[in-house]
Amino acid sequence: DYHDNLYVVLSGTKSFDLYAPSDAPYLYPRGKLARIHPNGRINYLGEETLQDGSRRGAERALDAAVRQERCARELEEAEGAVEN
């Protein structure tokens, strides 16, 4: 379960112990805590994300990739128009 809180047991049983996000410093985290988001998402040093799990700057990178693809199409169309 990454962030959607979905778990399927196909056979047997499974039990869960649930803790409040504020309890994280008192548990055994797998690394050094950097931040705990209000929704409970834990960030470890060197692995910081936004509270939805995306990396900082991911939205800007996606926008840049979309713009680059659009520009490449426009350039291809302009080159085709010049050739005709």
C-alpha cells in the first residue's frame, strides 16, 4: 500500500496496527524523518515529496515537456508548409 490505503488478502488473514502521524518519531521509521504532512504522508531526508507523493518541481517538468512536444509539432508543421 503506497498511499491509497488499499490492501487485498487473497488467502489467510492480515492485521494492521494504526498509529497517528504524530506518533512517527516514537516508532521505528526506516530513515531520518524530514517532515510529516497533515495527511500523514512521511518524508525522509533526501526523499522529500509534496503531500500527494509527487516530487517538487514535477508539475513544472510536466508542463515543460508538454510545451516542448507542442513546439516540436508546430515546427514540424511549419517545415512541412515551407516544403509545399
